[in-house]
Amino acid sequence: MFRTMLVAALAFGLSGAAVAQSFPSQPLTVVVPFTPGGGTDFLARTVANKLGEANKWTVVVENKAGAGGAIGITDVARAEPTGYRIVMGQLDNLIAAPILYERIQYDATRDLSPIAYVGGSPVIFVTSVDSPYKTLKDVVDAAKASPGTVTYGSAGTGTTPHLIAEFFGGAAKIDLQHIPYKGSAPALADVLGGQIALLSSSIPSALGQIKAGKLRPLAVTSAARSPSLPDVPTVAESGYPGFDYATWYGLFAPAGTPKEAIALLNEKTNAVLSMPDVQSTLISQGVQAKPDTSQALGKRLADDMKKWRKVIADTGVKAE
């Protein structure tokens, strides 16, 4: 019996070593569950390009947008668990989407294997520089004067920017009209064009146009100001003490992916995230990189699953 167990253990160890030595032997695909040009797309391409350069790998980025990011997540959850097809997921499409959409059948804690935490970022409320709104108070005053007439866009129903904006509406006791898009880029185009009054967005998606002087930032949703935009007040500073909500990004593989492949991807991703130029690039886009273990990412996912289920229940958000 002991001999059989020993042989099996040795065989498993050898197969694991073989996976570690041979992986990857073909191109890797990083799925972005939103349209090109948004914050998630920027982060995925930054990490993917550096992974390729640093390790002489071929890393391809593929955009699969729709249903607030759920289409891209589903694609990877159903993929062969080889480690060659992974996804840049985030809090909203991993946690909120399955709660909001009955047709979504995946459970991120069951159907995905965490690889690496990439970074976190607050949400930001912005408007066009041509807008009459100069501060968050201006928005609240307008919404109270004409309930339901102030519009805002987001990357989709159930995304963190959508949920946080709804939660803010409840805190401010105002009724904002949500316009969902299939990603940050088209929502950004419409707020710039004046088709919608406001945009609730990740900082990476909006920062370029803020720096270009085309968007006016009103407030960030974290407890502290963003180091990328130190002059922009927080929602808490704007009259709503204790308001503290943010999003985060991480790489995931299909459940059942060999742990040796997960370990290698975690190691190489953390090495990329530790590079000074990558850290400065992400900070310049409003994201603070934080290399961590795959186990820590799994715990973050499980803990936030509980927290955001309550947020969704409190806001009364429904799939549109």
C-alpha cells in the first residue's frame, strides 16, 4: 500500500514538474470582458505586453464584451483548464453580474482559479468641461430640483461604477437616471459629446480625458484621495462621511487549471507588477499595483462576494 502511494506521489510530482517546465509551450490569451479602450483593456494590455517581453512569451489580448463583462468571464470559465486562456476579471463581473443576471450560471469561487491580484482603484464621477456641474453638490442640487432628469453612464448594469453610483444616489437621496453601455469607451464618448450628463467610471478609463482637459472630475469614491488625482475631493469630503467603495482587478483561469501553471503565472505576473515602470504606469492611470498570492486573491473574492451581495440588496439594483 505504501509502495503504491509512493509511486503515485512520485508520478504526480514528476507530472507537475513537467507542466512547470513545459508551460507555456504555445501563445497565451488574456480575455478582456469589455470593449477596447477602457480601463480594464488598458490594464490587461499593460500586463500582457510586459509578460510577453519579460519572458519571451506570445501573449494575445482578446476583447469579448457584453452583459457587464459576464460574456468574457463565461468564455474563460468554460474554456479548457490548461492555463492558456485566462481573463482580466474585476469585482463587478466576478461578483455582481451573477447576482443580477439570472441567465448567468457561473460562480467565480467555483468556476475560476485565481492567478494574481493586479491592483485596485476608486471609481470617479466626471462630467464634460462644458457641463454646468462644477462640483458634486451641483449634481445633487440639480437632481433634487428635477428628479430623474440627471443622466449618468457606466460600463454596464452591475458594474462597480454602476453600483457605486446607485449607492451614492441612495446616500444623497436623489434619483439619477442610469444609461448602461457595453464598456467604458462608448460611455466616455457620450459624456464628452453631451449625450449624458455624468459618467461613473474607473479612473483608468477617464484619466486620459481628464488630463487632456476635456472631462471635469467631481469626486472619487474611496476613503482617501487618489494619488493620481490628488486635487479631486472624495465623496466623503463632499458631504457624505464614511463613503468608501472601490474596484479591483485580477487575473483568473478556468477552475481545474494545473496548480503548477497557476503558480508560474502568479510568479511572472507579480514580477511584472513589481517593475518600477509598470507601477508608475498603473499609478499614472489611477491603479495601485499590489503583487500578492493567488490564495490571497481567492480570499478577497470570497470576502467581497458577501459584502457586495448586501450592497446590491441595499441599492435595489435590477438587471436591465
